[in-house]
Amino acid sequence: MTQPSWLDVQRGEAPLLVSIPHTGLDLAGLEDRFVSPWLARRDADWWIEKLYDFASDLGATIVRTTISRSIIDVNRDPSGVSLYPGQATTELCPTTTFDGEPLYKAGLEPDVDGVAERRTTYFEPYHTALETEIARLRGLHGKIVLYDCHSIRSIIPRLFEGKLPLFNLGTNSGKSTDPVLEKQVADIMAATGRPFVVNGRFKGGWITRHHGNPEAGVHALQMELSCRGYMLEPVGKVEQANWPSRYDPDFAAPMRKTLTEILTTALNWAKA
């Protein structure tokens, strides 16, 4: 089966699978249906593919989609059930931004058939790719680590109170990975002296919860980073004139160093 052009799979041999589901900017030819293309792309996980580009040097397998999360969010429950009951969130095919603004022009939101089509076209192939790589790597190793990469603006009152910690590790409240690995990653975050939390506001999305299976040797972690840790976040309102800020390798270097330590530690744990 031919791999879709929007799906990028870089195969490695190490027991480490890196998922990058939210950096996509491709609006699938539907730009005219959105209030604005910028608004449709605003909540992307900006520059995460650059921040983690060292992962290939570790021998990791990397799975990434270039389709925007505003088209379909491959980290949501495909049934439409909220992963965070009682808390504000966005849907499988979001109709609002993180701040609650309408994404689509009136009457142009995706209907039931449209959501089903996007699920078949984009959601299912992404997860099939993850399942294929999980099976391949498990054939090579006794256990593997699935590491799901994310980032978000530090202050979004609709989603969480105050300022989000810099590092937000999610393991589905300990269900998606071995507690030893969780503690090793937590210790690295703690050693930075910067704000962090384990299973706080972000406990892990569908990728972590669905594919994480410690009993079967698949240990899943989600890392949600506050954008201020690796890029310059504007003070006050985020607008087209100030967001996203450019990727500055020097500014990102301290966080990149910590993330390299985290992935190296996870890799060594899986090999042990």
C-alpha cells in the first residue's frame, strides 16, 4: 500500500518510537471554509519537529502527519468521547480554537459524513502507521517506548488555570508505562529546577492511552511542553503579527538538552 504524501515515517531500529501528531499545517484544500488560515493553524505544536530532530540520531522511528489538527486531531478518541470529562477541550474535528473562537465560517463546519471521511482518510492511516511500527519494533526488542511529542501556549484560561508548567508528562495516571521509567523521566525534569508536573492537566491523549500497553511491552509517554520553554511567547494577546515566533536554536538549546536526556534515558531503559 502506498504511503500517503502527508504521512512521514522515518524508520529506525532502536526501541524508541516518536510520534509527532500536531505540527501539521496542511488544511487539505479547505482553507476557504475556515475563518482564516492563520486561525486554523494557530494551535499547532509549533517547531516541535525541529526541537526533536535529534531523535533520528538516537535510532528512533519517527511518525509524523503534516495534516493540521484543525482538519482532524489524531490524538482524540475517534468515537468523539472526551478524554477529559468535565474540562474544556476540542473535538476530533475541532470547530473552535483552544480559546473557544469559531474555526469555520457559519454553516461550513464539518458534518457527520465529513467527520467520517476525515477519520478514514487521515486518522486511521496515522494509527495504522503507529501500530505497524510498534509491531515491527516489538519484533526486534523485548520492550519499546512510544514517546508522543506535544506543545501548547503557556496561558490558555479556557483550558487550564494560571501558567502551565514547562514540562507536563502524561502516562494515563500511570497506566501506560512502567513506574520505573515514569520516575526516571520525572527525576530529569525535577533536576532542571524548572516547573514540571506528572499527570496534571495533560495525562496523555488517545495515542498514549490507546497504544500504551506495558503488559505487551509498549510503554507510552506523552510530553506536553509549554511553548515558552523553547520559543519566545508574546506577552498578552496572540495575534497574527506575533505568532508563531520564529524558531531560535540558541533559545531552544536548554530544553533540547533536557529532552535529549529524557529520550536517551528512555532508550537505555528499554534496552536494559
